[in-house]
Amino acid sequence: MSGSVTYLYGVAEALPALGDVVAGLTGVAGAPVRVVAEEDLAGVVSAVPAADFEERPLAAHLEDLEWLEAVARAHHGVVDAVAGRATVLPLRLATIYRDDERVRDLLRTGRAAFRSRLSRLAGHVEWGVKVYADPSAAAPAPTGSAGSRGSERSEGGGPGGEELSPGRAYLLGRRRERTARDDAHRAAAEAAGRIHEAARAHAVEHVRHRVQHGPLVRERGENIGNDAYLVPVDASEAFLAAVREAAGSDAAVRAEVTGPWAPYSFAADAAVEPEEEATPG
């Protein structure tokens, strides 16, 4: 296997400034970034080694987290550089075509869909909001109501208010722990709803992503909300203020806001089909 294939980062309007943006920019595998134009649309591309990006070797590489992270970093770097100067429709990681002519074919056949989506995304950015529930950070229960001997007497003690046996005290403690966790999660779910409503009021579109688990979660607590919002650039400050106000000051509920990003989550309506992304064109 030899030669190269074309890596497509995104689609933008074929403006003269686009060439200036990509001049000197390097992308995946350290390859120079360039523009492939077709009428009023342009693909932002690089030539990458076929030995790494043909279908079979690419499938193997996608299991290599270190390789994948390097590609993702380069991919996002290119998209962010273009998004800083022009409206761009970001494509998924490792969108590969056999050559530049296949990219031109895509731009021709998908022109109407690309133009419609670029028009929708113009003047907008993506903000991400993740909500975490952390029951361990909840305020401790008042003395005498959870865990005190007085409480043990009042919640299931024997006749005359005698103290509970060790076994019954243990079970009562576990029940209180479960109740506290349930209360914290209920409060977190209500807070997540408030945050979403506040964010949605300033957004023109919304995408709900899967909540993250395991190694993907680097924050303390459980991820209970993972949403993306398409927000007009001039409404971003109001969006951020509304989310912060809705999140409140409860330590058991945290909202993590990221962005602004190029609108990755809102490119799904464009003309690139999943099978075209997975297999060189």
C-alpha cells in the first residue's frame, strides 16, 4: 500500500480569505492544509498516508488511544483555526476520500445541503454544558436528625425510647445514606432541568449527548447531563450568565461549561453519509 488519500476536515464557503487562513497550517500527520474548491464551496483538506488511513489500517488505528488523541488534536486544531475566520461545517474525525476529485464530487452533489447548513450556522458557536451530581458534597444533615442517638431512639427504637441494637442502628444508618443519595440525585435532576431551560432560552438548537461514564469522566461525581447548544455569538454572554445563575451554589450539583467551539454537534444534517466517512471515497 502506497501513496496518499485526502483527509477532509470540513466544508466552508469558497472565500478568498480561506486560502489565507490555511496558509502555513499543518494538520493530521503534520501534513500541510489546503483548500479544494468547487464553485462556491470549499473542502479544507490534507493529503495523509494511505498506509494509515485506508479502511483496514484506519480501523486498527482507531483502537489505539494515543494515535487517536493525536489525530483528534490535529483535526480540531485545523477546524478551530478555520472557524476563527469563517463559517465552517466540521466533519467527523477521519473523514477520508480517495483523492481531491472525490471531494469535489461531494461538494457538487451535496451543494444544496451544505449551503443550507452553512447559512444556519453562520454567526453561531457551540457551547457544551455538562452537569454532575456529587452527593458526597451535599451539606451534612443537622445534628440529631441523621446519625445521632436521639434520632435512633425516635426512628425505630424500642419501647420507652431505649437505644437501638447495633444491627438495627446499622440498618437505619444505611437507610439514611440511601435516602440522602436519592435526595441529592433528585435535587441534581431538578437543577439539570433548570440549567437546560436557562440555556435553551438563548440557543437556537440543542443536542443531547450520552452522559459519560468511567475513564471519560475526569470530574468528581456522576455525569447526569451532557448537552450542546448552538448559540448566536452575540448572545453568548447572556447564555453563560443564565447557565451560571441556574446552576446556583449547591456544592452537590456542578455545571461545567465548555466553548465556544466550532459547531461539531450541529453538522449532522449536511450531505456526508456515514458510510462515506468510514470508507475512502
